[in-house]
Amino acid sequence: MPLKAVRLAWRITRLNFRAQLEYRSEFLMMIAIGAVWQVSVIVFATVLLTRFSGMGGWDSSDVLLIPATRMLAHGLFVLFLGRMHGIGYFIQEGKIDVCLVRPMPVHLQVQLRMFPTNAIGDLTVAVALMVGALSRSHLDWTAGRTSYLIVAVLGGMLLEAALFTAVASAALRFPAADYWGRWLEELLGTFGSYPLNVLPKAVGGLLTYGLPLAFVAYFPAAVLTGHGHDTGVPYWLAAASPLLGLLAYAGSRLLWRWSLGHYTGVNG
Amino acid sequence: MAVPYAWRAARVTPLGELHTPPRMTAALLRLAVQVVLVASLWHGLYAHTGTTAGMTRDQAVTYAVLAVLASRLRELDQYAARDTVIQHMHFGTIVYWYLRPLSPQRYYALRALGEQLYGLAWALAGFAICLAAGVVQPPGSAAVAGVFGLSLLLGQWILYYVMLAIDQLCFFTLRNNAAMLILIFAQNLLSGVYAPLWFFPDWFVTLSGFLPFQATLSVPLSLYVGRIPLSDAGPALLVQAAWVVVLALFTRLVWRLAARQVISQGG
């Protein structure tokens, strides 16, 4: 992105941030909701870990790495690429049509349409959980392992962005597709935070090949903690999760561009 | 008010849903997948455990699946109908609620009734299928089924008032998105949707006892699976009824205060 565009994007973001501050109580509550939403995942995982000894053969410190990775990836997604989620109403109200006539890429305009205040809460809890997970971890955090964790978080962010960009592409044609986005968020939050080998193979397969939820955090965490050979997929595929996120995101952007090219709006 | 008028207002949401087959197909698929995933998860968790927190595998699976089905009761795409309080506040059309020959509170209640009856049809159909497939256990006796039905009714009544209170917030803050999200979180966590409250630490269960959320879902489901015995059903139902009365009085007061906030265009 040229320097001028970066400067413009920064200015718009600053303005959006000030706009969010207009409603102070809403602003503070949005930060709170980001935090409490993530805390709910921690509470659920903690309850399960306390009540059921070991999940799918993983000890609790290893399991914690899964929600930590997913949450951090999710927080970064919300901060940088999250406006694709919930775009249905933006399209339904014809606001996307305005973006088409402006001299800025539509995708960038969509991402800059508001400041995601809840990302502050999301990321605060995610960083805290990651610090907690790493401090409880018995693994030797070598440079290689640390680098893989960073790449995995970025890959998870891109994979989540790819899924929501695909839904947004569908929403250009069918605004009701937004409904699937909310379901996707629910599935990622509920089933993306613990070892999927606790589920029957068919269900685990559905969350691997049907909806690539396992690649967001479960597979990278499995590779890091030495469970990479017990995931039900070839080791190389589990290890390549971050790369898959990158490829999926690139593919989803192509899909978005194609869908936008075929967008007709209300006036044809 | 004449029954036909009430019927017309109550059926708006169900009719809107019935005329959008893609949304109904999506809801069906989502519900089916969610039930399968939740049942699989709890079966998997209990694979190497007998009884945990006093709950057997069958109780836990039944509880979790019923929680998913019950969530259908209020899980409509409210914004799609363009008739939510926040949308009317945003576009300034809330004033029309006060110009009709039907009071806003009555209209709101009728719409909610229609929504919940529509959701109930989904939940009942899902329950019948799950029961036939052996995913959930039948109630222990006819008495348990009756008490569960009464408790579920009271629970939904409480949930209606809680949702109403959040919508009423719009009259004073103009926005309620964050409050709504926090409410959904609190509702899911404190009513036992994420996990039965019996699995949580004692302090958490005690804390939730002071809030209305556990009365919306945890109490009826605990009665159904037998975690609350029939002998203890009376006090539980009384607490639910007390919440209905308290929240009814509170929201009635807020309706009055809200009316003072509404001004028509031009003042």
C-alpha cells in the first residue's frame, strides 16, 4: 500500500475512533463485551478441564494453548480485518454502492468503516490468556517454536478472515448470508478452543474438511505440544496450518473481487 | 383488545420467517448441526468418566441438547424485520409506536409472543426428533414433565422481561448493542447454556442465584433431568414467579419513563 494510502487509512481510523467515543458508555461497554466474550471461553474451558481429567489425552497446560492461540488470532482479526463480519446490513442498506464510486478499494473502505472498539477487550484478554498459557507450559520455547507460534497466530487470523470474507462475498449476492457469519462466529468460539479429538471422528472430520476450524488453533497447538501425529490428519497438513490460512485468505480476496464484479445492487 | 387484532400483531414475525425459506433452511441446518456437535462433545467428555458434579452422562447430554433447543425460542434475526427498538430509535420512527391505537407495550408484547411461539414450534419439533432418536432422555414422570413445562413457561416469561429491559435502554442511551451482547453473554453463562451450572464452583452457583438468568433455563432443565428433585420444585417455581413479578413492575415503570423521552420530529 503506498505511503499516502497508509496515511489516509490512519487518519480515517483516528476519526472513527473519535466517533466511537461520542457515546462514552457504549464505548466502554464495547471494550467490556470484547473482554467478557473471551472470558466466557476461558470459563467454559476451565470448567471442562476441572471436571474432566484431561481432554482427548492432552494435559491442561497444553489445552490452554488452543484457546490462547485462537483468541489472539481472533483479536487480531477483529482489529485489522473484522469489518467483513456483519456486512450484510451494510450491503442491504445500499451503503456498499457508495463505496463503489469512491477512489479507494471497496475492501479497504469496508475495513475502515468503523473502529472495532471491542477488539481492545478481545486482545487484552487474549494476551493475558497467552501469557498464562505460556507460563504454565512445560515446553522448551526455542526460537523455532516461538516463531511457529507467532506464524500460527497470524495464520489463524488470516483463516478466520478468509471464512468471513467468503461469507461477505456471498452476502453481496444474498444479504441474508450474514446469518451464516453469526453461526460461524459461534462455531469458532465454541468448538475452536479445545482438542477436537474428543469428538467422534466424523464430527472432527466435518470441522476439519467441511469447515476448516481445526486449522485455526487446534492443529498448530497439536504440532507445538507434540500431539501432531494424533490429530487424524497427516502431520505435514497439520504443520502447514499457517500456510493454509495465507492461501485461504488470498483465495477469499479473489472471491471477493469476483463477487464485487458481479454485484448488481438494487438498481441492477 | 379484540383477539383478531392481537393475532395479527403476533403473527408478523412468524409470517416473515415463513416467507423467507433460505432463512428457515439455514435455521434448520444450524440447529441440526449444533445438536449433533453438542451431543458429540458431551459424549466425548464422558467417555472416561462416570458421574461428574452429580450428573451422569445421559443427564449432561440431555441438558446440553435441551439448552440448544431452548435457545431457538428467542433466536430470531430480529434486525431482519426492521422493527427493533434500536432501529426505530436510529431512524426516528419510534414515534409511530406512540401514534397507533395500540400501546407500544402491548405491541411489543404481542410481537414477542409471536416470536416465542414460533421458536417453540422449532424447539418442540427438534425435541420430538431428538427423543425419537434417543439423543435426549424422556422426563422421569408425567409430574416431572408438567413441572418442567410450567417452569419453562416462567423462564421464558422472565427472559422476555430481561430482553425488554435491554430494549428499553435504547430510550435513554440511544444505543444498546453492547448492552445486548453483554446480556446474551450473561444469559448464556449464568443460565447454563455453555455448561450446566452444576459444573461450576459453589461461589459461582451462589452468585447466579441472585440474578434472574438461572431462572430462565437452568431451573427448568435441572427439573427435567432430575437434578432438582420434584420435592424441591415448589421453591424453585416460587423464585421464578417472584422474578416475573419484580421484572414486570420494573419494565412497566421504565415504559412510563421511556414515553417521556420520545419526541416527534420537530419537537
